[in-house]
Amino acid sequence: MTKRHSADPAQDFHGAGAPHADTLVQRAKSEPLDDGGLRTSQILDDALTLDPRHHEAQVLQERLHQMFVPRWHFPMLADSARNRAYAEAIAAKVRPGDVVLDIGCGAGLTAMLAARAGAKHVYTCEQQPLIAQAATRVIADNGLSDRITVIPKWSHDIAVGTDIPERADVVISEIVDTVLLGEGALATLTHAMSALAKPGARTVPEWGALKAQLVESSGLLDQWRPQESEGFDLSAFHRFARVAQLTPGEFAACGLRPLGPAAELFQFDFTKPDLTPARTATDLMCAAAGTVHAVLVSFEMQLAPGIRVSNGMDSGGHWGRTAFLLDQAQTATPGDRLAVTAQHDTSHLSVAANGPLIPAGEAAAATVWLNPAWRLRPPLREGGDRSAPPPAAWRPADAAGAGHQGQPCH
């Protein structure tokens, strides 16, 4: 069979619709992105409708999507354990007739779960226009457009009486990173609970806690602090690798081994969020002999009583992990402790190891808080229940005095 070629080689490469598609691609390249990429996306869609094989249109569209739609959305949506936990928690919290505010729409999954649970109406906000547009289509495809409204705004820009008719009975969110704080959850929820929710509104999640433990992992150092390559000493470069952000695949490949139990650093009440920075000093215990390479920080969230999610050592799912590397690896025996100081400003976390390992039997570190109004929350007792808010004596004395700052909903 003879392969046919047109007189125009460019038309063979691009397709019959190439002349018009080329014009649209040039227009897309000059379009400003101040609308979050909506116009550019539509122009590229039109170009690819004319010529589905148009190389430059495909490349530009993928670049646009990677710019405005974070890649973690996809493994998150595929995380069946996380999705099941949220489905069960939302079913337990949402009652027929409730008005629900869902912060961070994404693909619309949690909003649809709230509608399925019996909400009168769900208002879900998403600050990224391309994501909000796609969520609107997902919700329509599932026949829920009459019960879910997508608000393409940051949550702190929502006005009661304009964007939502009344305050919410339930506030749902999943705006946390590997150490809970990085997506502005505390600031966002402080505003939402005070300005957009009814007094005593229910929340999913209810609380979150940050924990730390000592770990051994030569693979972690091999990946983040290679000593040499081709005979050259690279150690002077190691100061740039103090905090290792691990994807689930990297976490599995590094083979982290826990050397002791996880100790709680901070707990956050999402029903009454607070914007007070805090600092704590504590000792992390070694229960096994080994080499301490890093302090692994993980979180646990209670979505509803008895329903929790975590990114701890034994947890699967889409969440990554954060490891704070020691400047020098230290050999540990059972009973040794490492003094660490953890601090947060409600948006970022830092952890520092304070000196060498403390041999078994020496005095433990004292706990210190930056704000004297704070008190250490009680540890989770074995077999105990921390589903209720902590007693007033354990809470900050003046949570109402915390300031507010706007943060995007995700």
C-alpha cells in the first residue's frame, strides 16, 4: 500500500485542521493567565478539537495543567482507604437538612459524599478556576448539581448572604500536608468556624496531632546525603538537605526502621482552631539499638469518633512523609533519648535535635511553650478516647485573641 502525502508537509505532521489550530495555539501562547488559565485552556481545547494530534497544543495543555492542578490530586483520589474514612466520617456527621461548607473542593468527592449523607445543600469552595470548573462538571455528571454549589473563591472571601444563604451546620476540609500545617489549615479553619459556621458546628476532621520518632535509614542518607561520587567528597553540600520530603515511593524505598515510639508534639482542635505559635522541647526514646539518622514527623487526624487517618510508619495511602535529618548520625542503645525542640508558627514546622543522645537514666528535658497561656495537651492514653474536645484547663487561655489571615482553599 502506498502512503499518501499532501503537498504541505506541515499538514501531514499536524493534521487537516492544522492552519486553524496553529492560529489558536499562537493565541493561547499570548493569553494572560490572570484568570487561572481558563481562557488559555479553552483555546487549547478548541485547537485540539480541530487537530487532536497538534504537538504544540498538547505540550502547552499539559504544561498548563501541571501549573494549575497539583499532581497530588490524582493519588489522593485513588487513595481508597482515605476516601472510605472520609465517607464514613461524613455519613456520621452530616444530618438530613444540614447546610454543609466543604473547603477545598478538588474533584468534588467530599461535597458529593456530604450530599449523599443527606445534606440539604452543600457549598464547596475552590480557589483554582480550572479545578472549580472541572468539579462542576463532575458534580453535574453525578446528577447532584441541584444540591451542590461550587464557589470559585478562597474560603475567606465567602460572604454569608451573598455566596451562601446561611452559616453552615457542618464544615468539611482536607487541606493538610505531610505535617498538617503547610496548606494553611489552621488559618483557613479559624476564619471558617468564626465567620461561616454556626455556633457548635460539627467538623470533619475534629482534631489532628503531630508526632515524632527516631528512625534509622541508611537508604535515606544514600538518597539525600551521598558522601561521595566518582571519588569526590560531597559532604559540604549536605547542609542543603536538612529536611527530606519523601513521596510514598521514596518512603518505601528508603526502608526506614523505627528505633522508638512516636511521641506527640502538638495537637490541634479543628472545631476551635487557634493561631497561637508554639514550641515544645521533649525527649524521643530509643527502644531498640541502632543508628539514629533522622526524626520522622507524622500526623494523625480524627475525622469522627473512631475514624482516623494517619501518615505514620505503618500507614499506606497517598500522603508523603517528612524526615528531619540529624547533622551527624548517632549510635543508640535501648533507653537512650534524643532531646528535640519542635516549633510551629501555625503554617510551618521546624524540628531541631539538641545535642548528642542522652544515656538511659539521665534527667528528661522540660517542656517549654512560647506562649505561657498554652499548656501541654494530655497524651493519648492506651485504650482511651480523645474524641471529645480537651478540657478547658488544657486549652489556650485566649483562643479568641488569635489573629486571622486569609489562605486559599485547596
